[in-house]
Amino acid sequence: MKPKNIIKTILETAVILICAALFTTPALAVQADMSWTGCGITKKAFMAEAASAYKAKTGKTISLTGGGATKGVRFAAAGRADIGGSCRPAKPDLSDTEKGAIMTHVAWDALVVMVHPDNPVDGLTADQVSKIFKGEIRNWKDVGGENAPIVVVVRRGKISGVGYMSRKVLFNDAKANFYRRAINLKSSGPVEKKVEKKRNAIGISGISSAKRRKVKLLALDGKKPTKEKVASGEYPLFRPLFLLTKGKPAGDVKAFMTWLLSEEGQKVVSEQGTVNLKEGRQLVKKFKHWEHKKLVWNFGK
């Protein structure tokens, strides 16, 4: 082949390869205006729908990344995420990595006790739940169920949103130990899935996540975990949900937070079946587990 033809062939091949790359390479992801990292329960409670509604209203986008409440707190404190989402308070006494995280209270959640749908037990007392998770009650027949061992399934660790708050509201002791033979799983999602599949299992999760599963949510002390019972405080295991920032919110983050706390934003929260600040205003005085009084809390009006 003549040199002239070789050059022509090389150029034609190069053009073909460039065109192929242009038409087959995915478009680069558009940079979001803000980043959010946090627990799946907070995301399912309101954050996914709030981000969508805010984008429709303002055009501003928020990227959402899971990883748990602890990650949400610590990423926000370090500025690695513009906003953190958490179903437990920041714990600067626990770790320096949580110092500087400003908590904004935006909604209310509830911890729910889950069992398999075929379990005949429909309700327990708070005392019975406490004894089951301590391993003091080990058979379903002792709480009105079948003669079968209770399989306790828990979220691994004591500083996750569910792990920390379930100990606080059940035992009033964040360092309490669950039953030593409990099945320990890495996050709330696997706990929910295990209870879905295992007939004699029992677990605890946030209602915003658990209600989407094929599990039975038990009444506690005769009160079912309905939105109305949570909002009134009649259902006992309620807890706050937070968004966190490094220092006081500013710029786009402040604008989003202001919108979320507005009547319009709080309506979005309520429409997800989550108790918003106005609906849960009576819970502020009833909640017995507030900590770190010097931090900024926004309880809503």
C-alpha cells in the first residue's frame, strides 16, 4: 500500500473511532447543587420526596447517598456532605468527628417492633419488648404466641440511628447490651428482610422504612404505630429526625432548609406519612431523651 493510502486509512479509522466514542460514551453526570448523606430511614421518611419537590420548584438538585445516621452526622460535621440526615442526635462526646454538626429538627419518626406476618402476636407491652431484647423472655408462648423460640434480630453497633435510639427509648441506656444470642446485621435493611423471611423473628426499625416491608408492626401497650398515635405521643417509641450541617446553613443549603421548614416543605413531609413539626408539636415536651442542650435545636412551632 502506498504511503498516501496508508495515511488515508489511518485518518479514516481515527474518525470512525472518535465518532463511536462520542455516540457510545454515556453523558457525564450533571453536578448536583447540594449533596446529602445519611440514614435510609430519614431518606424514606421525607428526604427523597423533598429533594424531588424542591427541584421541581427551584431547579436546584440534591444528590442523595445512604450509609447510615453516623455517616450522615460525621460527613456533615467534616463538610464532606452539604447536608447530613440522621435519626439520632450528633454525639460530640462520643467522637471528635461529630463536633461542629448543627442539628436542625425537621420531623418525627417512630421505632417499631416488627414480626413475621404469620406470627399470631399482634401486640406487646413495652416491658415485654425490653425483656425480649435483653434475652429475658425467649419463647413466644410467654407473650401469647406459639411455642417457639424467639429469634431476636438487631442492627449491629450501638451508635447507629436505630441502635442508639432503641436503647435510649427502651432501656434509657445507650450502652445497654441486647441479647447475646441475637442475630446482628450490618444495617436496618437486612434486619427488616430477615424478619420478613423468618417466622419466629422479631426486630426493631424506623417506621418510615419498615412500613414498606411485608412485616407486621406490633402495637405497644395497646397502641398501634399509626401516624395519629405517633403524633399524639400515645405510641411510646417516637423520636426526632434531623438534618445536619457544618456550622449554620448558608447559601443553597440555607434556602433548602428554609423551604423544608416552611408550610410548603412540611406539607411534603406529612404527605409521606411522616409526622411533621406542627403535627408533632406536643411531642417536644413528652420526649425524655434530649441531650446536649447547648446545641442548636429547631423544634418548630
